Amino acid sequence: MKKTIILFTLLLSSVAYCQEKTIDKDSIIARSVAQAPSFWGSGRDLSTLVGPNAAAFEKYANVPVNYNTGQVSYALPLMTLVIDDELRIPVTLAYSNSGLKPAEIPSWTGNGWDVNVGGTIVQYHKGLDDFSTSGLQLALVRSKLDSYHNGTLTGASKYDYLWQVAEQNIDSQFDVFSLHFLGRSNSFYFDRDTVKFFNKEPLKVEFASNVFTVTDEAGYRYIFGIRSLSSGSYQDDTYGGMTFTEGASTWFLTKIVTPAGREVTLVYAEDSGYEIYESRRAYSSGTYVSGYTCPVNSAYTPHYVISYQFIGQRLLNRIDYPGGKLEFQLTNRNDLQSPVGVKSKALQAIRHRNINNQVIGKALFQYGYMDALSQDRLQLNSVSLSGTDTTLTQTWAFDYYPSSGPVPIPGLVKPGSTNVPNHAVDYRGYYNGQTSNTDKVPRYNYSSLNPYNTLGTVAGGANRHPDAIFSRWGMLRKITYPDKGYDWLEYETNKYKKSVGRVSLYEAEDTENYYTELFRSVTGVCDTVIQDFTLTSAVINAQISLHIQSNSSPVTIRIQRLSDMTYVVNTTQSPAEEWENTLIVSLPAGGYRYEIQAPCNT
């Protein structure tokens, strides 16, 4: 079999963020570098969905907020509850945001912000719920898993067990529990009746009557007494039919008991739940599946997976402690509501009262929206702090990178309408402005998935490339302090490259000021690569270098200007071994598409 290798190279950047804070007289200078991106698929894992406020706990605990990650390391202490000589409960406003992800829903304090107080235990289901009637907390279910692992389950019994697992009739994986309280974070799982932490920590976890009790090394007990089913989903697949997936569960911290017997009680209010509709397109080509005939040798045909996701929420209402109480005042928000039109809540104020019910501290929150006209995403504009003397109010104001259009919460079900899905995202889920995408499947040659299929090769058409401008919409740009000093934050994309050969595009007379590479390759037979790229400014005397390796197969390379669909390059070569060529052209600013085709060989 003949083999064709074409090497086509340009520069590809991705949306993981680094930041640059530039402050003159009123500020300081700091720089940071972000982590590299990972792949984000066309759908979400329904078992990991939690409400935006519980999700915010996860972000601050699991994402290091320091200058090594490229994320804004900013936290504003609001007030502190003194319980005894050892225990302090801080109430902190914290920011964590690496870019605009349409699927992420702003918390009760706005996009990227959260008030860190209290605690949660979030159960992420791996397979079935461990506490369900078919979960691993049942001795019979554990014994079957043990028999499978030790090899005593054989023959028809082994086949039947695997079938039961595949059909999700019986559990085979330990659920993961994510623990967060008072600045401490860890994850654990139940191995029978024993709790095992992912990271060793001097904590004791007990579970009884659907209540978690965590005891720390000093003897303080933290009781998580309210369980809320954070999410669940109905999914209708053209091939798989209707299924229900129970989502994550959240236990909320409801009481703290000191060794001396002092108690702190946390009271929650149930916020309106919301529903997300999602229609995902998939392409299929294969064998007979559940009554549907999919010929092995057929073109990829699209089908749809439709899901309804239900997410419940609870918000702090009050904290009572021996020295007084905290009151959390809520207000309606316009970007999130239930299917029957009940608006979700935002945090409007926190009032700290002493034992005589006198206000000794107050925090007031003012909001806007990323797009003021559509009121699409809640944004925190300012927070004001005052003590017993309300005339001495200090205000922190926040400014964000502006958007040029709305990005509403995709699929939100409202009375009489549903927000449209948002397919304008890159591979990590960051917004890239490609509103013409009709799904999230990128155009690619998928023939390697089914080597027996010569017709099902190219499918999809979504542009999933990152865009640094669109993805920073709504990110924190400026913090203005009470003394009118400020921090200004600038973001840039993280870049990576992988050299596999070269077709280079650069300005011939000034390679330092304009040089772009995007690494692509075509290897083997019946292979095609189609890729879009954009020039933000015109390039005079652009030099396009082409490098093809082949053993006699004709290879076609095209570069097309998208504005008028004319070809800048359109050449077919049949080299004996290797062929190189250089073209000099002028390229106006705008969008382009390159295409490399290698024909089938026998």
C-alpha cells in the first residue's frame, strides 16, 4: 500500500489564561503563566452537575489561586465570626475565573465570584449512587464485585454480572465525595464502611441516618445535615431511548459543635430550581444497534441526543452563634429562573448582629449584567462594607471586559420559551464567538474510527478554535479600592506548538513582527484536513512555504479566502519523493481556510 505524508504548519494558540496586572503609582506589577488546555467534548457529564453555588465551592478549593496558575488571586475579607479561642469563621468574597464558558452559570454573587462561608460535601456518582438499592454500600453488591475481581465469578454468572453493570442495574464503582469547609478541602470514598481520603488528613468522617459528621484533630464536630439532590437528567437518544441519570448530591454544613459544647447553626433557604434543555448532534456509522440498521460501509449520518437537566439550589439564610448572628438578605436576579418563571436569588446584603441584635457590620452588593440590554449573566459591580457607623462606608468597585452581544445561559427553560443552545465554544468550552456553528462536532476525517468504512470519512463542521477576545468577555478588568487606587488586569492566551513539518506563513520582509504557524499534518491514505484561520491585519508579501512528502500519490493543497471564496493557493502535485515550493502573495485581513487532500491508494 502506498503512503502519502503531507506536512502543513501554521501557529495554533489555545485559551488557557495567563494574566498581567499593570499598576503605576497606585499599584504593583505581577505576571503569571497559565496551565495548558485539555479537551472539552460535545456534551457534559450529567453526573457531575451541581448548582452554581456548590460549584463555586469546588472552583476555589480545587484551582490554586496564585501567580503560578495565571488566575486572579483576589479575595476580600468581609467579616469574621469569633466562636472561641481556637475557631474563627471567616466570611470572604473571592474571585476565580479563567474565561467565559457559556455552560457555567454565575453564582449568587455574580460571574466568577462567590462568598466563601459554611461548607459542603458533594457526592459525584461513579456508576450508580453508592447509597441506592443497587449501590456498593450494600453487602450483596460488594460481594459480587469482590467475586468478579478475585476470579470466582465465571461462566454465565460472570457474563450476567457484566451485563447488569453495563445496563446500570448494579453498581461497580465507588462514588467520590468532595469535602469543603472553613478553608479545608479533600476528597474521599467509602471502601465498605471505611472512609478513605485521597490526601491524608487528620479528619474522622461518620455517616448515619443520611447525615455526615466530620471531626477534626482538635475535636470540633462539623455536621452536614441537609442533603439536596443537586441535579438529575432525562436523556432521549435516537438509538438508546429515554434514560434517567441521577446527578450529584450535596450535603450542606448545618451545625458546628466545639469541644466545650458551643454550637454554631447554619440555616438555608431553598432557592428556585432551574432546568437546562440540551440537544447534541452525534454522527453515526456502524453496525446494527437496537433496531436501527447502520451499515458498516456508510457515510456518517447525524442523530440527536436530547436531555433535560434539573438542578436544585439552597442558599444560606442565617448563621447563629453564641456571640450573635449573620443574616443573608436575598434579591431576585434576571438571568436565571425556573420553568414556571420563579426567579433565582442573588445575595443583596450580609448583616452581622451582636447578641443584643445591634448591627455591627454590613456588606452590600450591587449588580449588573454582562449584557445590560438582555440581562444575560449576573455581574457584581461593587461591594460596600460598613461597621456600627454607617457613615464610614468603604466601597470596592469592579469593572469587566465588555461584550459586544448577549451570551445567555444556553438551554435555560423559561415560561413559553427556551434559550437556544450555544455551540460557539472551543475544545475546553470557552466562548469563541463562532455563532454559525450548528453543533459542536468539528470537521475532521474520522475514518480511523472504523477502518472498514470507506464512505464514512469526513463529518462535522464546527469551528472549535479558541479566540482570546471572545473568551475574555466578562472577565475582571479593574478593581477600584476605597482610596481610589486600582488594579488593572490584562490577559493573554497561552501558546503551544508541536512541530511535525512545515508549511509556513509569514511576512517575507519582517519575520519578527509577523509570524504565524498552525501545525497540521495528513498521514496515510484517504486523508483530508480542512482548517480555518484568521489574519487580524493585512500581510503584504506573505510567503507561503509548502512541503509535501509522497511516494507518487497526487496531493492537493488549497488556501481559500472566505470573504469571496476565491483561492489564494490551489495546486495539485504528484512528486516522486519530496516537493517544496514557496509562493509570495498579499493577504488582506480576514478569514481563510486551508485544505489538504491525499487520495486513496491501493
